[in-house]
Amino acid sequence: MLAELKLNTFRELVKNASRDELIWMNGYLSAVVADFSNGETAEITAVASSPALANCTVVYGTETGNSKKVATDFSTRLKKQGVSVKLKSLEQYRINDLSKEQCLLVVISTQGDGEPPAGAKKFYDYILQNNLQLGDLKYAVLALGDSAYPLFCKAGEDVDIRLSSLGAERIVPLRKCDTDYEADATQWLEELLSTSSGKTASASVATATKTKSAKSGKKVFDGTVIATVNLNDKESGKETYHIEIASDEEVEYEPGDSIGIIAFNKPASVGKIIELLDASADQQFSFRDQSHSLEDLLTTKINIQYLPERVVQNYAKLVKKEIPSIRMDLADLLRIYPSDKSMDVQQFVSIMEPIAPRLYSLSSSPAAHGNNEVHITVSRSKFNVDGHQRFGLCSDYLSTLNENDNIKFYIQKNNAFRLPEESKDVIMIGPGTGIAPFRSFLLERDAKGDSGRNWLFFGDQHFVSDFLYQTDLQALFETGVLTKLNTAFSRDQDHKVYVQHRMKEKADELYDWIQSGANIYVCGAKEPMSVDVENTLISIIAEKADISIDAATEYVHQLHESGQYHKDVY
């Protein structure tokens, strides 16, 4: 118990402290108590004077905006503690500055098959490919990801391990955060803030990469299909489905968010694999710490299509055969390269990876449709393998659903693709299924009565058969919600016309909208569409502002950094 004078001082300090200051006090006192518990003498030193946190640079690599949000919060809180902080995106970070840094905090997400975000790839490749001398650097890494994917937080793991191998000193262990990252991120920062003066965590690489994050709070919803419509005419070579899903539970989401769906493998494919394994469908096997029948595993848990090269090579080691480093379906792998002896099915199951969820932009609006219904726009993926037509796992699964079928899904937030305030203008560029979030945007703004103007560029192959959501868009145009609508149907004339050509035709007005503060959104295929659109945007700005291409490129980067330019591409 404190003496009365100390107690009154303590009460006064707590009473007038902010939330962030209280969090810091809590962490600091925890460190002091830990020092006493270890028989050491505690030195009361401000975080600002801690060598581990002096002259700190916080960098982030992000695809959906979550890493930027976390890094910005970290920077703000560190500044309140008196730490000198610089905040930079890895896209804009000057690589040559790395060897000069004293303290580097990295917040980075993982995309797709263990890849870093596009904007962070230059930094990622640089540190992995060069032998740098970073003995004077202290660092910490916070990794964001989705535990439903096989290579959870792999980009963050790679950066953490590589910085350590280059001689940098880890301040605190790597923390891996799932889609509900807030609590883990806050806990990690508190651990960082509570680091004692002149002391750093002495965690090994093994300890760092195995640090457990809090259990994911990802909410999985049970839904029912209430409508499914092919948006393409029968003359089209495409199949694009508008699917409406109802849920008894309220689904919290915002325009710009995506839906995550895990598809099931087809019974015929599963039966073929069980036959090739010469195993029993009912036999129980362990996969990711859970026991399931082999049939259930192959149907609902294990990826059996287009296996990554790493899985193919693990299978090669299991059966002791030379197999090319290529991707192939599991049935083909078992058929072409069978085991020469009886297969240990449990070992086989252990080297497999789970079905990764597929993300689809939501095309519904909570303001227009309520929170018990979500819509998605799905293009059925078709491709040929050895002369046989194949379909993408999830798009095929979704396109064959019928009304009243059940489906499980979760919401993937996208903080980097949000509508601006109601009075702001928006420019939306979304060919093909890239139209999905813009249907959500327009219906949301209509339902809320937003005053900002809305301009849409949409493109596809043919006007008659491929004008997705034509009726919706025409109604929105007629009522004035959609201020301007420019379309490009590439196959309706001798020469191909794409959305970037329409942008060039409207260059003067497009530039005026941008100069007046309009937010720009691009959604759809990353390559070549989004690259061509951005290059067109740069050329328009260079011409209309009478500046060089390099200056216009930097201008577009600044639009992105300031939140006026947004991309959701895949």
C-alpha cells in the first residue's frame, strides 16, 4: 500500500491521464515489476530515452489498408510517448535508408500464396536478395494475414527472419495477427512500449516465428441462397452470376468489403482420389489438429486442385520419386506418379494444404438491402488443361448453387476501399466483375441521399450480351444518382476499345474532377487492366497539368497516399 502522500499523487496522475498514457503506465509498471521479480534494480527511464525506440521509423506494406491503419496508430501513440517517429509506406520507402536506420518497426500483410503486398515487393525482394550489414539496427515485425490460408503471415515471417539473419537485433518477437487483428496489434505495441531502457527481447528466430497470436475471432455466417441469375445473355461466351445470400444473423459490413467463401470439392473428384489411394472413405485421419473421415477431408478441408509446387515436391519426397516442379491436380499427381509401395495415408494427408477461401467484392449495400442480405458477382472461371475444359473451384461451386442451398461465409474488411464523405465526388473504373463494389457504392449513396457526383467507366466484350447490371445502371442514371456513365465494349467494332480509351476521350473533364477533389476507384483485373488504367491516368495528368511523366507518376502516388486514389485489384 502506498503512503498517503504517494497515493494522492498517484490518484491525481491517473485521474488526469489519457487512455494511451494509462496503457503506457500499465506496460511500464509491468516491466518494472518484472525487473524486481528477477532480482534486478529497476531504473525509471522514459520510453523516449530507450535506445531500442530512439529515432524510430514505422513502415507498412498493405493491400487493403489494414497495415496502414495499424502503422498510423502505432506512429501516433509512439509520438505521444516522446519518441521521434517517421511513418512511411514500403512503396515509397527509400531502400538506401535501411542501412542508416536505428529502429525499424514493420507492419506488413500477406497476400495470396504467401506473397507480400504489391507496394512492399521492392523492399521484400531487396532484403531477401542482398547481403546487407544491419548490425546497428533494432527492429520488430507485426504480420497481418488470414489463418484460413496455408501460408499464414508468410511475408511477415520472411521479413522478420531475414532482418535477423542480416545482423539486426529483434526488439520483441514477431506477432502474427488474423483478420480480427486489433487486439493482437494493441497487445504487441504495449509489449514494445514496455521494453525497459537499454534492453531488448532476446527471442530466437524459432521463438519469434512460433509466437502464438490470439485466437481468431473471425465470424462465420450460415447463409441461404435466395436468388442466382446469370447476368450474361445466352449468346455470350461468359457466365457471370449475381448471387443473393440471406442470413438470419445480422451481417455487419460496409461498401468496399468482400465476402470470403470456402468451396467444397466435387464428389466425383473425391471418389477418384480415394480410389487412387486405395483407402477407405470412412477411415479417420488427423488434419490440422482435427480428426475427420477421409471423404470429409477431401470434400471440405483439403485442396485437391492445382496444387502448389511445394506440395508436389513434398509428395515427391514421400514417394521417393523425381517429379517436376509444376502445379497439378491431386488426382493427376497420384495417377502419374503413384507410390511404389503401400501409401501411408496419414503421412500423405499431413503434407496436404487446406482449401483457401476465395474473396468476392460485395455488390450489395447495407443501406439499401439491410444487414440480413449480401450480394456477390461471380464470373465462372473456365480454362483448358490437356484439351479438357476445367473450372475454377469456387466460381464453379458458386455458379452451380440453387435457391435454398446453404452456404458459409465471412466478411473481409477493406479499409482502403471506402466511400468518401457524402458531398465528395467519386470516379469509378470497373470493367467486368470489377463493377461489383461500384453497384454497392451507387446503391449506398442513393439510399443515403449523398450529394456527391458519381461517374462510372464500365467495360466488357459485347453491349448486347455482356452489359452487367444494365437495368440497375440505367435506372441510377435516369434518376441522377449516376451522374456520368461511359462504357467500352471491346468486341463490338473492328478495333478493341477499353475503359482507358474512354478515359482519354474524357481527359479534360476527368482532370477537372480530380483537381476538384474527386476520389478515384479502380476494381478488377490487376494485369493488364489496372496497369493500363493507371498509366492512362498518369498520361492525362501529365498532359493537362503540363508536367513530366515522372512528376505525374509521383502525383498519382500522392493521391494514393492521401486516400484520394483507391485500388482493389486481383
